Amino acid sequence: MSKIFYPNREFSKQARIKNMCEYKEICAEVDDNYEAYWDKLAKEKIEWLEPYDKVLDESKAPFYKWFTNGKLNITHQCIGRHLDTRKNKAAIIWEGEDGSRRIITYLLLYYRVNRFANLLRNKFGIKKGDRVVIYMPMIPEAAFAMLACAKIGAIHSVVFGGFSAEALRDRIIDAGAKLVITADGAFRRGNPYLLKPIVNKALEKGCECVENVLMVQRNYEEVDMVEGRDHIYNDLIKQESEFCEAEVMDSEDPLFLLYTSGSTGKPKGVQHSGAGYILWAQYTMENVFDVKENDTFWCTADVGWITGHTYIVYGPLAIGATTIMYEGVPLYPDAGRWWKMIEELRINQFYTAPTAIRLLHKVGADEPSKYDLSSLKVLGTVGEPINPDAWMWYYETIGGGKCPIVDTWWQTETGGHIISPLPGATPIKPGAATFPLPGIKAEIIDKNGNPTPKGEKGLLCITKPWPSMIRTIWGDPDRFVKSYFGDCKKDGKPVYFSGDAAIYDEDGYIFITGRTDDVINVSGHRLGTAEIEGVIGHEEHVAEVAVVGRPDDIKGEDVFAYIVTKKDVDEATLIGNINALITKEIGPIAKVGSILVVPGLPKTRSGKIMRRILRSIAKGEEITQDISTIEDPSIVGTIEKLFKEKNRR
Ligand code: PRX
């Protein structure tokens, strides 16, 4: 039985949703009339240029459409509409790793974005619907670039700055991007690092679609520039006007693509559209974080991930809040850096990943006591299951036992939170994402839509469309249907399957247990095993490979590879070669933590690798599964023995 922590009474009094009765009332309202609920919210929250004519169009399901024929521009929602009341309010407070700060008010943000948008339109000819890849460090210009695209109707695709040249190239080509926006580099762990050379390398071959590269100078290191193709933002931006006509966008026009790993094949370009996405970003900022006018909100993610999109840029700005952006790593110059920032900037809501919490607990358990963290009101986690130890430390040491923790479950595909406590209402349990947000039909079911009994693992599905849902996979609508609507049905109709398994506990709380497919989650980053295996297979000594996730104290999961070699090689050389290849092809985030050289892999007679067994071995579990379908069942015992021997060493 997990412990229960009730909301802080003072907090609940001022919260938007104050108790579970209110939560249930809203859920009942949604049940009574699903579309009317969204209609009310969309009218209340969005400043439309032209009204929509239909709330939800299901005629081409699962290609659902929301708020059809409505017209808006997201930048008006995020910037323009705040100018009357908040023009001098800080929109973005940026802190460099060296401690320098930039404060961008809503008025300055308006000017910056307008200039940037003019530059894209006038100098580079970027038009509505064109794709722009943004490969940037954590500097305000990354947010300006995203918003500038939104202003002129270009579709941005932000690629995380930790991805390699090859990974960047694949994403540029898949999106058919005309322009790449980057920076010379930035600072990490006290040192400059460079991004522009990676862009140069990515563009060496196969990226004919790219006409120009725009580079922001951040650390002023010497980098190679290609005449005619590459341009310096800092020089050009001054010439642009501070006023810019916004493109009139349809509710369903794509706002951005964001590539994420699937269980098979290449990364998928998850496509989101404007109106539904921004509505959800706003709704969750208000209800899950309960952000109020004078609050300062900090999400520590990188803008290269969905969390950074929704909760550094779009969500906070849409509600006119102050958002923090930090350039560097949490351990620089020491493990007190984040707590120091919370004290100095009087942060009210703090949102981070379990991996970071575990790391800061492990290397700097005494650090929080050196700082005044009393400004904190709500703490959040995202990206992976949080273990009770890390949860308790976060709750007691960081939150002083008074801040609710919102363990938010969602995905790149969902656009924003789906299952989460409401901080003023939900009694919380360590490790539970608790209940679906009002309006969301998230259920744990079997493939046929039957609810899973309490205490038993089932499939986590969202059984009704919601406004911020993925619209399609860029360029591959069939894959969209197959990936998300191919596995589960309810009442005979295909429903969205998240790829995650989950459990209802005895009180109906939802606990996420992890992926059911071949996706692993390292430090909250989603990695496809197939992608990693594809790279490892190119190492000269490797005959066969199978990659699985293995539990890790800090990272949650680590990459573990079983390798059959074709010629003799010592393990250190092999792992070195493999990680060099992975760094080159994907990026350092996908490096393998350890390998096990084995004489063969457990396969069915049809040649399919039995990964369940390999996963169990990597977890150190006894094999209880039926192994009779394996072509050579003795291989299981051999691998187990090798694994145990290696771990004894
Ligand atoms: O497995 C779930 C895990 O992260 C996956 C989504 O990854 P991504 O699209 O990269 O988005 C991460 C940030 C939203 C999910 O399928 N996940 C996300 N949040 C949680 C989680 N697992 C457990 N608890 C969570 N709160």
C-alpha cells in the first residue's frame, strides 16, 4: 500500500480546482457533452481571428480535426494579446551557465519575434507551410526562432542539440527543410561547445532541400561559413522592422514537427497543429501547475524535446507567465546550481525529470539545505516513472513537505499532460500519475477495450480524441494509423494506444509501468532499440545484436546490448568502437552502458529474437517465460550464465 499525501490546505483554497468533488464535477460535465466542454474552453481561452464552425470533425478518423475552419495565429495568443496588460512583464528570464542573465519582456519578445519573422520572410523567402529546422542551444533565440516560424506560418522542427550530424541530416531530409537555424555554439560544464560544425557536416551530402543556414553568434568561436549559404543572425537582424504582419492560420495548419523514436524504423515526425495544441498547453499550465499572474515558472527540459516546446515556450507564454530558460547543466559549478537559481529567481513551479532528481540527490544531498527554497509551490516530474525514494526526497527536501508533486504522464504525441494530479485537489501517492485530466479519456484496457482489473497490467489507451493529439506522422499517414490506432479497439472502434503499460491500484490510481514495445527510456529520452541495433550492426566485429533496456539507479534505464561477434575482439575495444559509432550516427544520449558477448541469441523458429527473455536476463530476473518456442532453448541458460559471471566480476 502506498502512502497518501493530501493537498496542502492553504494551497487548495487558492487553486483553480480545489478538491476531488470539483474534479469529478468537471469530469461529469465532459461525459454529458464532450464537444460542448471543448467548445466552451476554446471560446474562453483562445483569441480567434475568425470563429470555427465545428468543434470536432471525426469524419476521417483517426485523422481527427478540431475547431475546423477557425483562424488564429499562435503568436498573438502567446505574445500580442498580452501587450495591453503585460508589456513590461518578464516573458523569458534566461540564465547562462556563466551566471549572466537576459530578461526579455513581453514587448521585447514581440519585437524580437517580429524582426526574426521578417528576416525569415524577406531574406530567406520562407512562406507558410515551409519547414525550418532549428538546431539550437538553450538560448532565447531558440524560442524567438520557434515563434518567428509560427508568426509566418512556417512549420518548425526543433532537433535536440545533442543529436549528431547524421541524425540531424535524417531529420532535415525527412522534413524537406529549406532553412536551418543554428548557433555557433554555447557553454556546457564551463566550456564552449560548437553546433555549427555539426550542421556543416550534416549538410555535406543529401540535404539539397536546404537553401540557407542562419547562425546566431553565442560564444563567438571561429566556425566555418559557406559563402552564399550561411548567414550571421546578429548582423542581419538589426535591419529588420519591429513590426510584422502575422499569417492567418487555420486551426488545423501544422504548427510543428518533432521527431521521436518508435519501436521500428527511422524516427517519426510527430505533427501537431496550432489551435488544439495551444489550448491544451494553456489548460495544463493553469490546472496542472496552477500558475498565477505573479508566478515564475521553470521547466528544466531542453527546447529540443516536447517538454521544452510545451512548458518552456508555448504554454507559459500563452498564459502570459514568466518562463525560465537555463543554458547549462545542473551540476555546474556544483550540484547546488538549480537550488541557487530557485532561491535567486524565487521560482514558484519547478518541473524536471526523475533522472535529474536522482542525480542531484546522489551527488548533492546536502546542497538544498544551503538555499531558501520557500518560494516553491508546485513541483513536477515528467518523462519516466519516478521511484518512491526519489519522490520522497523531492517532496520533503526540495518541497519542504508542503508542495504537491505533479507526476505528469504524457508523450510527444499527446502535446501536453494527459494523466496527472491536480495540485490543489488530488491526494498523491509516490510514483502514481494518478488520474486523467478532466476532459481526457485515458483508460487501462486490453486489446478489445475491456477494462483491466485492479492490480493487473494493461495497455494505456486514450479512448476519445483530444485537442492536442498528434495529427499524423509527417509524410507517412499509414505509419501514423498503424503505430497508434492499430493495436487496440473500444466498442469496435480503433483507439489511441500509447505504447505504455499501466496498472490501476486498489483506489483506481494509475501507475505507469513503462513501455510495452521496443522503445527504451534513458534519462527520460526515448530511444528506439531498432535504431541503435542498426548502428551497432555496422561495427566490423558484430555479427548479430539485440538491444534492451536495463534498470539503472540514475538514468532509470540504460542501453544494454547482447552481441554475437564474428571475429575475436576484446570487450573494451568493442564497446569503444560501438559507442564511437553511436555518437556519430545518433548522438551520445544513445550510447550503450554495457554489452554482453554471447554465442547466439534466443530466436523463434521463424527467426524472431525473443526480446522479453533478454529483457528479463538484463534485469537479473529468473526466466519464467515459456521458452519452448525457441529454436535452441539451451541458449537461454548459456546467456544467463554469462550474464551472472560478468556481474560477479
Ligand atoms: O513511457 C512514457 C514515458 O515517456 C514516454 C514519452 O516519451 P516522450 O515522447 O519523449 O515524451 C517525454 C515527455 C512527455 C511515455 O510513453 N513517460 C512520460 N511521462 C511519464 C512517463 N513514464 C512514467 N511516468 C511519467 N510521468
